[in-house]
Amino acid sequence: MKAYVFPGQGAQYSGMGQDLYQNSSDAKKLFDTANQILGFEITKVMFEGTDEELRQTKVTQPAIFLHSVILARVMGADFRPDMVAGHSLGEFSALVASGAISFEDGVRLVSHRAQAMQRACEAAQSTMAAIVGLDDKTVEEVCAQIADVVPANYNCPGQLVISGSVEGIDKACAMLTEKGARRALKLSVSGAFHSPFMEPARAELAQAIEETTFSRPTCPIYQNVSAKAETDPSVIKKNLVSQLTSSVRWTQSVQAMIADGATEFVELGPGKVLQGLILKTDKNVARSGASTLADLQK
């Protein structure tokens, strides 16, 4: 069984999607539609922007979403997933690719999400750190001892990202280093994603999600919040509302997909981050990816 997976924030690069725009009329139409919905030429930033311009939250999230979803659309009939999943932002790509929400609604929701998260980041100083080389239970136990620090991204066995206040993260990193972490590295991010610090953004996005029509996807989607196969539109919607303040259970999602029969994972979108995480989760499953038209043609 084949699982398609979609990356999250951080995989962007200048020139992303340009070959699709130039060589596929379907892709060009979708990019032009996104420009109109967003109210600015995101294509110009994607194709020609500097790293700094691409790091703007209002650009980064829609850019990665567009790149991923348009790759799936360009595949046409060759895109036949048995299951899908996306890491954080990538869950919106997975929802559009599997038909749970329309492309246009996906663009609107991702733009709304990016701006709401940016406002939440500006409202309170917070950050994240990657903890490498410890088991999840040890990291969870340390987080439980610090009032405003939580596990945020379960990326793969031995790699867990934590979120919280700057002071809390500093304290957690020191404690986890003492516990034997190989690395406790603060990340260059604007805030504590997937933590209670994102509550203002969750409340903002909840209304937009509630007003959006969700359909039954063409295949199960393994959502970040539950790490289970979901097909019920009402459950999918509820989980998506919770996503911003809940942990990304990526390790558990990959393990669940494998338990449910996935033997091959294909990453659609910029970069190869998810392929690396899947390799560290289970070396026995096949992994591949596509970020350009040439990759798809292979």
C-alpha cells in the first residue's frame, strides 16, 4: 500500500514550483488562482524571493502548501494514495490532495492559519527546541515538571521537539542535557508552535474551519492530533481545530500507517525531511519523493 506524505514549514527554497508553473497549464492555473485569493503574487516570491522573504510566515506556509498540492494535481491519474498524512502545515496539503477540502478553501485556510500564528507569536515571547537522543517518556517527564513547556513534535524515535516560554525551554534544555540528550538545540522560530501559546491562533482558525465545507476524503488521512486513520468529515474538522495547540504525533502516525499496511511512502513537496524521519522510524519501508516536474516524470 502506498502512503503520500506532505511536508511542513521549513522546507521552502527559492525557485520552488517554478518548473511546474512554466511547463504545466494546470499548475499555472492553480498558481494564478492562489495569487488572486491571497491578494499578492506569491509566485514571484516563490520563484525569485530571497531566503528572508520566503521565511515570512504569510509566504512560507502558503508556498509549501501550493508546491505540495500542485505536485499532486499535476500527477493526475497517477496520484492514487491508499492513505495520506501531513506534518503540521502539511496536513492541509493532505486534506486538499485527498479531496476533503477544495483547493481554494485550502489556500484560504492556510493563509488564515499563517497570519493567526504570526499574531500569536507576536503576543508572547516563546520558542521551541529539538531534543535528540532521548526516549519520548524521559522528555515528557521533564516537560511535565515545567509549567509552560510541552512536547510539540514527535518526529521520529529519539527526536522530539518541545515548545514553551523562552525561560522554560532554557530550563528544559539544561535538564534534558543532564538526562543524557545528545543535543538540546533551540530552534530559530518565531514562537511556540503546537503548544498552549497558540491558543489565540486556534480560536481564530476554528471559526474559519467551521465555516468551510469538508467532504469525505478519497482515502484515510492520518491526522497529527489522533495519529489514526480518519475519514469522517466532522472528526477531521474537529482534529484540525485542535492541531495548533496539540502535539504533532508524526512518529505515531507513520507507525500507524505501517501497521495498517503501508509499504511505500512518497513525499510530495519541497525537501526530503519526511523521508529522513520515516527512515529513522522504520528502515524496512520504501521511501521516495518529488519536488520538481522531472522528479514526477521519473
